Amino acid sequence: MKPKKHLSFGSLHNFMSNHIHQYPDWRQENKNDYSIHDAVMSGFACMYFQSPSLLQFQKELEDKEKNNNMRTLFGVSDIPENTQLRNIVDKVDSEYLRPVFKEFLARLQRAKHLEQYQFLDGKYICNIDGTQFFSSNKVDCPQCLTTTHKNGDITCSHKVLQGVIIHPDIKQVLPLMPEQIVNSDGTSKQDCEINASKRWLLKVKKDHPRLNLIINADGLSSKQPFITEVNQVGYHYIIVAKQDDHKYMMEWIDAFDSIPSKSVVDAKGKRHEYEWVEDIPLNGRKDSIRVNFFRYRIISIDRNGKEKINYKCSWVTDLPVNTETIEIMVKGARKRWKIENECFNTLKNQGYCIEHNYGHGKENLCFNMYIFTLLAFYFHQIFELTDRIYQACRIKFGSKRHMWEKLRTAIGWFVFESWDLLLDFVLTPTKYSKPLRKVSG
Ligand SMILES: [Zn+2]
């Protein structure tokens, strides 16, 4: 795999920038100080450089060098001040950003980088999960989800259903366009993760009709209506099935004298126990779907020879489970934590500051800020996979936080004609250093 030009910062940025340039302007002509493009790309740049404060980043941008870097790197001609930026971004329809996710995945596929993510026979694992990205006791909008506490206090929040393509052996994850878990006008019932998952499924299928996904989800989703929807769009599933949630199915399994099993002892002496059974009913309904079930335990033996269960979990799937596939199925299923660990935790704790209050807005501000953060993360995941200079920087600076501090500092001092030049500068600053001489006069 060679780094391809169309996966470079310049090319990915150009696609996004051109797309935003075409956003229909809803404002009256001649009354607009700042373009929609400049507002969106400035908001995105803040997330891209992992600035913990939009306001602070904004202020620093007034600085000549940073201002010029916004022009050279992000194509922004006029940086809107904070309130205007928020007001404009608030009104941009979040769905407009969907083609950017679609295009990035298509580019990875064309450059053969997606191939390595194949899990089973051309199928890809897509982990899905919900996460909260905005919470407040004060602000609310008609779309806010609300939680009433015992003392009568109400918390408003915004949540999202996120899908990411993963592979058990690859660190980088590839995000798909998220679906907001959000109350729509005129409905008294609150939206929920499972309904958002169903909407997300239909949209992802439309975006990527030929992508063969295995939906890897938590126990909340191991219900007949959701599984039916997954199969209807032509996808497969591996979903956690907790014993307590599936009493009927568990009784069915217990009624067998024995079920197929396999036991493997690893180098550390831990025993990995696998059990499975195919073609059993998920529930007691007359029209119950049939599923394949598998469970897994890790057992260690302590100093006194006593057995201890270190881990156990069980799942349902429509994929074949047998002595050949069971270990790989468990390996894939257990990587469900990758969405929490590699995606949400990175977005929340490693510089992206997704939960930082960038403002709620009246329409789409907080969801758009989430999407900008996710897109910035997507750019960086693509560079980790494909860009040698970026990979060298990651190694040189150790932590991501440290690397982004260096990059932010550099754009505060110098103007860079391109992103590649900026990376090269922080990687080998000596190449560019000359003794500074006093300017005469
Ligand atoms: Zn709200």
C-alpha cells in the first residue's frame, strides 16, 4: 500500500472545502460579512488543531501568523468572530456533511486501505454505540433529551449513535456518519438509542450499498425488531445476549444434554472456554427469529488451585458458528470496546475535548461541532494509516497531546504553505533554522 495523493491533507481538505462552498446561502445578499465556508472551516480548524477552547483559538487567530495559516491550510479568507461563527454553524444542516464521510471511506477503499479491515469473507465489523456529547442543567432546546432527577432537577443532553468500522488487529477505526438521538418536533415520546440505530442503519445502507457490514452491538440491541431490520438491509450481526435478558433462549439451551464446545489453554495457563449452538429461537414468540448462539469464558487458576472466572460473555449472530469459526467470532465480538476506547475516549480525553461546551445553539450547533470533531479525528486516523510523515511525528512526540501542542505553537510563529511543510518543520526543525540576525535600522 502506497500513500495515495487523494488521501493527503490537501486533497481531503479540498473535497470538504469545495463541498462546503456549495452550501446554499440562506441569508440576504450583500448583508453577509462572512461566508458559510469560512465559518464552517474555522470551526473545523479549531477541532483539527485540538484547541480546548473555541474562543481562545478564535482570539489567537487574530494573530497575523495564525490568520495567514488559516488561509494557506484551510482556505479561509476571513475568520468570523466567535458569535458569528456559532450563529452560522448553528444553521448549517448537519446532514450536509454526510457526503464527506462517504467520500473518505470510498477513497480508502479505492487506495486498497479498506481491504485490511475485512474480517470474514469480505465482511467488515461495524461497532455501534451511543454516546453523550452535550449535557447541561440550564440550556435546552426542543430537541434536547431530558432526564428528571429524584429532586426534580432536569438535565438536558444531546446524544449520538455512532458507527465505526474496526478490525481486531488494527488500532485505527473508521467512523461513519453519526445519527443524532434527538427529539423531533411534535413527538411527546423521547427518542432512544435503538430507534436512532434503526434510522442509522437505513442511511448507512443508502450511503454504502455494497459494503457488507457485521453490526457489532451491545445487549440493548439483541431484540427481534432490531435484528430483523439488520437482516432486511442485508447486513449481518454479532450482538451481546445477556442471560437475564433472554430467559426463554437460555432455557432452550439448557434443555440440550450438551452443546458443542472447545477449550484452549494459553501460554499463561489461562483456559479459554467456547460453547455454541446454531439455529435456536431468540424468544418465545410464535414468529421468533432463529439465531446462532455462542458464549465464552476465560478461567484462571489461583495459587490454591481454585478456578476463577476472569471474563464471560455471550452473543447471538446470524453468521456460522462452528469449531473453525468460533475463536475468530469471539475475537471480533470482544472488540466492541474499540468504539469506546479508540473512538469515544480519544474524542473525549485525548485533546479533542468533545464534551467541552462549545455552545448549544438553537438548531444544530452542538451536533455540528461533534461532527467537526469526528471529521478531524477521521483525517488523523487516515494519516495514521497512510501518511509516513504524520506517522513519524506520532513516534517522535509520543503523546498526541504533545504533538498537537507543538503544531499549535508552530502555526503561532510561522506561516506554512502546506500541512506537509508544517509536519516536516516540527519533525526536523533544524532543517529550517538559520541564526537570526538583528535587522539594521
Ligand atoms: Zn438541546
